[in-house]
Amino acid sequence: MGTYCNNNLVCDLYYPHYSITNRGVLSRRNSSCQNPIYFGFHKHRFGSVLAGIGMEEVVKEVNGENERRFKWIEIGKKVTIEQRQAISELPFRMSNRSKALMRQIICFSAEKGTISDLLESWVRIMNPIRADWLSVLKELRMMEHPVYLEVAKHALQEESFEVNIRDYTKIIHYYGKHNLLEDAENFLTLMKERGFIYDQVILTTMVHMYSKAGHHDRAKEYFEEIRLLGEPLDKRSYGAMIMAYIRAGMPEEGENLLQEMETQEITAGSEVYKALLRAYSLIGNAEGAQRVFDAIQLAGITPNDKMCSLVVNAYAMTGQSQKALIAFENMRKASIKPTDKCIASVLVAYEKEGKINTALEFLLDLEKDGIMVGEEASAVLAKWFRKLGVVEEVELVLRDFATVTR
């Protein structure tokens, strides 16, 4: 037997009047006079050459009863422009075995059989290793190819894939990304039936999936399962549950977990801090926003203009113009240029307290420092002035001031 295909099959294609013995000897069929030729298949591995050369050769794979199961036709020139383009974009360093399968998948049609048939044929003909499988799966995932999931699930059952628990994690992550919650649950059960034990990574993936889907109760159930493992929780597990609470409109619960992390000297990712700060800011919880903002700095994360704007906005929503202004000035002292949204938030705070004169002084001070009011801040002013019925008067004052300061 050669490396990639049946030796007698090679003989049928190239030497129809000969047969090959188990020792790799070529002898004439139905002849009493035999001068054997030592063909050397084992040494030279001509099977791999047959699989790679000739753009229109046909290799028929046979089972133990010599019945045809699948026809492997090497991709030739009769392909569409889109298929040719996709084939040309395959990674240069991808192995020939992987490229051979990718060509077949790119040009696959239902008339040829099933994807499962194709994969079984590839395994028998080309004897892939785990690296070949991973290369194919990575490419299909990047292409967002519709057969990615089918190939990934088939690979789990192939010995050459050398499956491990992280391969199951990737498929569950795929289900979560596409909001296929029931499929993820069924696959998790299948994984357990095949002898794999849930670990923190798998359970965190489930927490993240239900968090994104807005089912914080299910996310919490899996989070509690992580605790029952008896292992120290990592930042990913905590972060996934904090995000679940934030999406459920429960930032206080998320902050409690954040404080639990701090007691264990685990620093959350900056995206978690930002999300929690945003949650407090949008509901006008200024105290909560300030606490998270302070925690951000204690964690060694340098605040940016968006973080500072969220703190200003939190104070603005509650009408605390003085604290909003202090947060705004602290931002400038830290050499962070205020955004137009941040300026608009300060104006909203002044509007809630009815401090029109203070608001105008604020704008004039910004003008002196070369900071111009943008579209969002201008919209806040226009709306406020229309309520007061003083649009024309304010326009004249601002125009006169602009003329004086030039």
C-alpha cells in the first residue's frame, strides 16, 4: 500500500496488463511467463505523486469490498472566476494536503456527494496530520465559509485530528457567536458523553454566550458552576459575569464582582471598567461612575477622553453642574483634550440648573483657550435658547464677542 492511494489502482491507470504483489512487484496478468519488475512503491511513494500531478486525473477510492465510495477529481481549469480567485488567495505556506482539500471545498457542489464523504476521502488518500486540519479550519473560519462548522465537527471524530477539549471550546464559541444557544447546550452534553470534563474555559465560554444573549440568569448558573470547580477564578470568568450584569442593567452587582477581584489582586480588563463606567453614566449614577473612575486609575489604567466624558455626563444627568465642571477641568489639567460631547454634557448640567449666564461664561472661557464648540454642543445650546425664546439675542452677543476677540 502506498502513502496516498491503492497501488493496484496506480497500476490499473498506468500498466493495465500488470498487477502488483504485496511486495511491490509488477507482474503480467494471466501469463505463465513472468519476469517480475520491482516497482518500488514503498520506497518512492508514487501514490503522493498521483494525488498531486495532472489537473484532470480521477482517483477512485475503494473500500474493503472493492466498491466505489467517493470520487476525488482534482480541480482543473473549469472553475468560476470567483472560485479561481478564492483558490489563488489561499495562504502560501499552507501545506499541499490542506490546499488540496481547500480547493475541493471551494469548488464543492452537492452533486459530488457530501462534505463528510469528501473529508473521509481526503483522510484516506492524503493521510493528514493535526496541523493540516487546523490550517483548513482556520482558513474556513476566516472566510466565514458555510461548511466550517460541519468540517470542525467531523474533525473531532478523526484520529488524525488528535482532538482535545479546546477544539470543543471553539465550536461552542462559534455557536455562541451566532446565538445558537440550544445547539451549544446540546454540543456541551455531547462533549461530556465523549468523556471530556467541563473546565473553567468551557464554562466561561457559556457565561459569555448567555451574557451576550441577555440571559444573565443562565450566565450566573454557569458562573456558579465555575466556583464549584474549586479553582481560583481568572479575569476572563469574572469579566464575562460582570458584563452579564451590565447588560442586564445591574451595574451594582457587576461592581461587587469587580471589588471581589480587587481583593484577590486580579485586575479586570480595561473594556470591563469602561463598560461599567458607561453603565453608571447612562443612568445618571454619578457616585457609581466616580467610584469606577477612581478604580480605573488605581488599576494603573490611564483615563482617556471618552472615560472622562462619561464621568462628566453622569454629573450632568443629575444636574450637578459644579461637579461636572470640576471633572471637566481635571480632564484638561491632565492634558486630555475635551471632546464636543464632553462640552455638551457640561452645558446640559447648566441647563438643568437654569444657569444660562454661567454657561455663556463657560463658553467664552473655552473660546479664549482656542476650543471651539462643535455640532453636539451647539445643538444643546440651540434647544436651550429656543426654550428661553432668546435665540436672536444670544446670536448677537456671541457675534459681537467673536468680533472683539479676533
